[in-house]
Amino acid sequence: MDTKQVRIVGTLEGISFLVLLLIAMPLKYIWDNPIAVKYVGMAHGVLFLLFLGMLLLRCVQKKWPLRIFILGLIAAVLPFGPFVFDHKLKQLDPH
């Protein structure tokens, strides 16, 4: 596994989070249609865990400090955070 794969999963996780917040949640709470939350929420949960697992493995492989993983964890729970963190990963491993 390389950093590019972690970045791809992080980007997908960020997109799924935005879709959940900006599309699925309004569908559920404004238009009383919860089906999108069910599927988008599950996809987001899987991507969230996959991202954190891959990031942890990459941090161990590259011997990055623990703070990199913690920054990734914080970024993953903030809207647009994964996109900002992606820039940091690109700086750490520009290949």
C-alpha cells in the first residue's frame, strides 16, 4: 500500500461525508425520506474506517509521528477536513 491509495480513500471518505451532510440528511429531515441516509451513511462508515486503518498502517510503514495519524483522525470528522489533510499527505510523501 502506498500513500496515493490512502489519499484516494481519504478523498472518497470526504466526498461521502459531504453527500451525507448536504444531500442525505436534508432528504431525511426536510423531506422525510430516510433511505439515502441508510446507504450513504453505511458507505461513509466503511470508508471512514478504511481510511483510518490505511492511514495507521501507512504511518507505521513510513515511521511518521503519531500526530500525523491524529491529524488525519480529526480531519476525517470535519467537513472538508479530508481535503485539507490530503495536502499534508502530499507534502509528506510527494511520490
